[in-house]
Amino acid sequence: MPDIKILTETDLRNLVPLDSDAVDCVEQGFTTLAGGRVVMPPIMTLPVSDHNGEVCVKTAYVPGISSFAMKMSPGFFDNPKLGLPSTTGLMVVFSSRTGILEALLLDNGYLTDVRTAAAGAVAARHLAREDAAHVCIIGAGVQAKMQLKAMTLVRGIKSAVIWARDTAKAEAAAASLREELGLETSVSTDIREAVLSADIVVTTTPAAEPLIKAEWLQPGQLVIAMGSDQEHKCELEPAYLTKADLYVPDSQAQCAVKGELRSAIEAGLIPESCIFTELGDITAGKAAGRHSDSDLIIADLTGTGVQDTVIATLAGSRADAAGAGTTFTS
């Protein structure tokens, strides 16, 4: 059997920072997805409701890429009370030609964090106003901080405000971001005011009930909903779809089951037969994104298997070039 490359979280953090290359890699993944040849099965989810947890398995075969990844991603949302991270996981990489195991990426969810943040940046690059400068982040976890960093890669962000249920956690996140990014970052205890103040609103929570009311959303804003990726999650009041000028899912089939689109369909506000332009159609140039500075746009990003395969491929190519990782002979 061929050798297997093992890469640790430390290896992967050094090899794949959240940077413009990661954003471009994920954008190309969306563009390829729009080509219609990617094989991306529905997400497999194992609920562990007794412990406020879930495990998701995502994958995609992408034509033209020599390998594909299968990602196992646990999310156990009471873990912070135990001093543990909410999300962990790993990726298993197979040869697209033979199906032989090639690598184990023991990232503890790091690559998922990077590709998720990169997707937010792709949405902002194509859907935010060119002059968007103020960001509102809902949530104060790892993804909240990474999303703000991602926004700075594609727009001239000048300031940010963070709202979270735990104000102390929000304060800590804001302090960390001020130090890392040198960006004016404040904390709000009024979620409505925080949303009203922003050009870009990013939601990053595991909320099961809507946090943002549709009436708060304003012309010209881009709302990037990241947290709703399971059937029970919902961060936006379903009426958002009746107010938006443009709704953009990463995968409509997936969003109709697990994203913000699901709650709008269940509320009877949108028929299941309605067809939306997906993010990949916009990155591929098949459809227009923002038409005017006054458009209110909602991006519904549930996280796709194609993102996992492309970020794993980027990690693998960089590991090969750097001679990183440990080789295991079976």
C-alpha cells in the first residue's frame, strides 16, 4: 500500500493561514461547483441531542483535482463550559483515481474554520458594496473572529462591532481583534443597533431561534448567515426573504434543508419550487451579484463539501512543497 501522509493541527496552521490564497481557493471551488460536474452528496448528520452535539460528514468529488476529502466535523456546543472547543474534527483524503487513502489531516476543525471564513470573504467580495467599511459580527467564538479577519481581505474595513449573548466573551473577542488587526472594534449590548450600524452583517451562532428581525435590515446591506447549517438552527427571522433584493445560497438544495432558506419555506414565505442564483453562479460570471448600492442581499452559507476538498487539496500541495508532516507506511 502507498504511504499515508499525516498532518497535525500545528502543521496545518503553519501551512494554511486565512489569507488571500485560501479565499481564492474556496472561490474557485464555488466556481467549479457551478459547472455542474462536481459530485457532492447531501450532508450526513448524526445528532447527539443528549449532549447538545452533532457530527456532520461532508465530501465532494471535484473533477480535475487528484484527491477528494471526507470531513468529519463534531460540534458539541456545551463544550466551552468544560473548557473544550465547540468544534473539532479531521479530514481523510483519498485518491480520486484509485480511492486509496493518501492523507489524514488531524486539524481539530481548523481547516473547516479557514474554509468557512474564506467563504464569507468570497460572498463579501462579490456581494458587498465596494465602499463597505463597517462590519457587525453576531457571535464571539472562533468563527466570529475569523469572519472579521476575512472581511478585511476583500474590503477596506475601518471598524467593527460585536454582539453576543455573553458580553464578557464579546469584550474578549473585541480586544483580541483590536490587537491582531489594528481595527476599531467595539462591543454592543443592543443587537438591533449593532445590525442597523453595519454595511456587512455576519451571523456566526448556533442559534435555534431567530436573532435578527427582518425589519432591522437596511438597503445596501449584505447579510452573511453562517450559523444555520442544521435543520433546527435559525439566525434570521424568516421574513428576511420578503425584504431582500437578492438571496444567494451556497447550495440551494442544502440551504432548503439546513439553511435560513429552510425556515422561510416552512413559514410559507417562499415556495420550494423557487429557483435562486447560487454563489458559484456569481463567482463563475454566470449571473450578476449586486446590481446597485441600495440592494439588500442575503448570503446563506451552510458550508459545502467542495470547500472541504479544495482546502484539503491546498493543504496537501503546500505540505508536499514544504516536506511537512509525517509519513506512515501501512
